[in-house]
Amino acid sequence: MTEFFHGRYAVGISSCDVAISLKGDTYWLDSETNENPSILRFDFITEKFERLPLPSNSDEHNRLVILSTVRDEKLALLCQYSDSTGSLKMKIWLTNSKTDEAKDLSWSEFLVCKVVIYDMTRMKSFLVDEENKKVLCCYKDHEYRTRIYIVGEDTYKNVYREVLQEQRSRVAPHLFSYVPSLVQIPTSQSNPCCKRKR
């Protein structure tokens, strides 16, 4: 754990923490140095840290919390928790598109479903499909095989299961979203100086 001091509080960053990028800023969960878990943002323009609130202060954040993005527009937060009956639940929250300041940030509940695969407590990353109201989850199972599932309100579909190798990696797999750019890259066909002589 590395601690940076910013203003009145320490900022804790662990080598196990997964940072994500959104609109040029970096975000990660900070639950080590603060009584209330929060999201930490680093603004590269101002070179300052800022704490952003989680959607609620309930016990939902006590089991597993993972941060992701929706395209390059919103933050997504996955919480796994046990409800009052002891069932393991998964709840996904999304922010509005305004993440520039903590006062403008608001969360909305996107998806709640029952977790039937208990190895998913090892999950480290996920992607959100807003249109179909589903998430793509990636994790290592108890034999250290990478598995990828599509999860929705009534959906649990295994779409990838790694074939075991002799040497098993214990490093957690991660999913990344890709936002295509509108910038055109010249190719040899469009660049006359690169054409072959015949």
C-alpha cells in the first residue's frame, strides 16, 4: 500500500487496485484509508485528488465492489452483498454523464440479480450493456481458470472457459472497453508516397 497525502487526508493506493480512465481522469476505489469507502479521482489537469461518493452507505459495499466504465461516458459500480435472507445478490449502479465534480455526480440503480455462481466473488472486472440490460463478467474460478459470463436479471450464460494449462496463472483477468476514434489513419492505398512502383 502506498499513501499519498492530499489536503487533510491520506490517499491509499494498493498494487492490487484496478484504476480506470474516463474522460481523461483516473478513478479507483479507495476503501483502505477512509472509514466510508469512496471513489478516488485524479484530475491530470489540476493534478489533484478528489473523493466521490458511492451510491449509498449500506452494507452492499461490504462484500465486493468493482468499478468500471460505460463507453467513455459514465462510471459503473458493481456491488455483491448478502441480503436479509442470506442470498448473494449483485447490484449494478451507473452515474449520470456528469462526473466533473462531486456535487454534479448522481447514481441510478441499473440492474439487480441473484448470484448463483459463487466463484464470481473472485471477479475483478465487468462491462455493461445498457441496451440489453446485461453485464459481461470476468473472473478466475477455484481452479484458476478464466471464465466469462453474461449476466442479467434472468440470464447466466457461460461464454468462455479457459482450458487448463500445466502452469496456472493466478493473475486476475480484466475486461477493457474500446471506444473507436474518428481519426483516419493513412494507409498505403490512400498515401501516394507509399505506393509500390511497378
